[in-house]
Amino acid sequence: MPNAAVAQTSAPSYQADPDVYKVIFEDENFRVIKSVRKKGEHDKPHAHRLPSVIYFLTDCPTRQYFPDGRTVEGASKAGTAQAVPIIQSHSAENIGPADCESLFVEKK
């Protein structure tokens, strides 16, 4: 089972896996995080502790792993956005044929 299953609460994405998640803007109201997950890459367990919106720069087929053992597959299209709920811990694997790039906009 992937390492996401061991942690019930993880560090924020940009702290847990700074090679994948980089803060590109931050002020007192917002934080913008760019995520680049290489083809076949599985990121480290992390949390999304603030309400956010994710905007996909590329097509991103992913498999997400949760501490309770659940896995969820999805495929988001480039140019689309969606709300991200607060998540205490999960990890994601890029199961697509190319790199997955996205922007998270967190409201503080």
C-alpha cells in the first residue's frame, strides 16, 4: 500500500513535497502553489488545509491514495478548474502519458 496510508494528518503539500509543490505567490489573503508531477511520479503524503481551487495547465490523469485505504482515479482536462475540499492526508500518482501541471489557489 502506498505511503499515504500511514499518515492521518500530513504537512501541507509545499512542505511535505517541495520538489512537486512550489509556492509561487503568497500574501495575507492567498497562496498560489504550482504543482508539477512527472509522468509516473507518486508524490509524498500531504494535506490541503485551506479551501482552494485547482486549475489544470495540462491534462492530469491521477490516482489518489487515502489513509483509509481508498483509491480514487480521475482525469482532469487542461484548462479546467475545480474546488478542492480540505484534505487531512492523501497522495497522488500521475498515471498519464505526460507530466501533470496545475495551480492551486488557497484562500487563507
